[in-house]
Amino acid sequence: MAKASKNLLAHLALLGANIIYGANYTIAKEAMPEYVKPFGFIVLRCVGAVLLFWLFHAFTSKEKVEKKDLPKLALCALFGIAINQLLFFKGLSITTPINASILMTSTPILVLIVAAFLIKERVTPKKIVGIFLGLIGALMIIIMGEDFSFGSETLPGDLLVFINASSYGVYLVMVKPFMQKYQPLTVIKWIFFFGFFMVVPFGYKEFFEIDWPTIPTPILWAIVYVVVGLSFFAYLLNTIALKHLSPSVVSIYIYSQPVFATTIAIALGRDHLTTLEIIAGILVFVGVYLVSAPRKPAINKT
């Protein structure tokens, strides 16, 4: 397959993953925390993801990982699953959703910095402009009509969410070399395997508190969506995209999540479209284009 076709498929995978993330804002909160507590939900997500990834891999691939790479994949799991998910849920419980959303927009900036140091990804003026245009667009959607404030009462939660955003940024950069060496499915199955053992000590009590017989059918479907859609398909699509695109391109798609969340809310009749939202959406996708646009080849003058 030509490189252009692979890149197009990678971008489509990122769009799919971030549409799933965008819908999750509306769907997951239906089940949490009334029916499933946060840390219990993380264990549930990891149980489902491990079973799905290992089963799917068993039927589609025989690729094995070299033993020397297992500790590094465990480190990826620490940043991409354990710290990322646990600190986000814990931070969200002691700060506001609007604060958490704003802090998560720092991820692409952090990825650009970490990638420049760890894998020597080139920081170009176009990427910097693209990231900040996307940031402005995402913040416009997040902040519009919302009350938000950073203060001493939310500081602990704000700090945990910021560490979560930083951790996910480090994960995107650390996992990139494994995408060049192995199939995406092989990488992600091991990351969730190690991640499962890291989150169980924190969430097993809440996991066993889930009272399945009392959960209404619509909530059960919401749980299925989070486990299968968010933990399996979204992670898999992001991992596939990382095989062909840089971490900074993958991370800037985070800015599209508020756009998709708003679009879904409008489609469900829970919001209405405004001019500012249209402008914000345009800024986000212009930013995505600038970060992901390939560099022009240098012209050799003879």
C-alpha cells in the first residue's frame, strides 16, 4: 500500500477513535458513579480490553514480542494505562469537569516537547501554529457558557489531571518505536495486560461492589460501549495511527473531541449550534491540518 494511502487510513483511524472519545462524554456519565464507581470502572475496562485484545490477536496473528521489550512495554502501560486512567478519574472527582477538560488540552503541547527530546521529532513553526490554533478552538468550545475557576479547592484535582495529561503525552512518545517494530495489535495487547495488574490493586474493591442485577438495560449498554468502544476500538485505532503518524499528529486530534462531543449533543437535541462553535471547529481542523501536513521536500539547486 502506498504511503499516502496508509497515512489516509491512519487519519481515518484517528477520526474514528476521537469520535468514540467524544461520544463517551455523553455515554459514560450515565453509568458512573451511580452504578459503577470510577476505579471499579477502570478495572472493568482493563478486564474487557485484555480479553478482547488477546482473543482477537490469537485469531489474527502469531507475532511474538522479544523478551527484552517486555519491561519497556510495561513502562508504556504505567504511563498509558495506570497513571493515565487512575489519576484522571481521581482528579476528576476532586475538581470540576470544565477544569479537567481545559487541562487535558495541554497534552499536544507536552507531546511536542517530549517527542523533541526522546525521539528527536522536529518542532517546526507550522506545528507550533497548528497546535495553538487547535488549542484556541478546543478552549472556545469547552469554555463557552461554562463556569470555571482554578483555585485552592480544586488545586489537588487540577494537579492530578495535569499529571494525567503529561503521562499520556509521555506514553504516546514511548510507544511509537514499538509501532515500527511490531503490529499494533501485538503492542496494545501487552500494554493492557501489564496495565491490568497495575490498576487492580486500586480498583478491585469497587469492581466487586458492582451490583449487576440492579443495573438497567440502557446502563448496561453504556458500560458495553465504554469497555468495547473506548477501551478496545479507540485504543486500537490510536495505536494503528501511531504506526504511520508522529505522536504530535496523534495527540492534536485530542482537540477534535470537544467538537465531536458538541456535534453528538446537538444531534441528540441537548445543545444547539452557534456561530462561535462553527468558528471553533474550523480552528481545530485547521490546526490538525497544519500539524499533520507533510513537509515539502527540499529542492536541490544545481
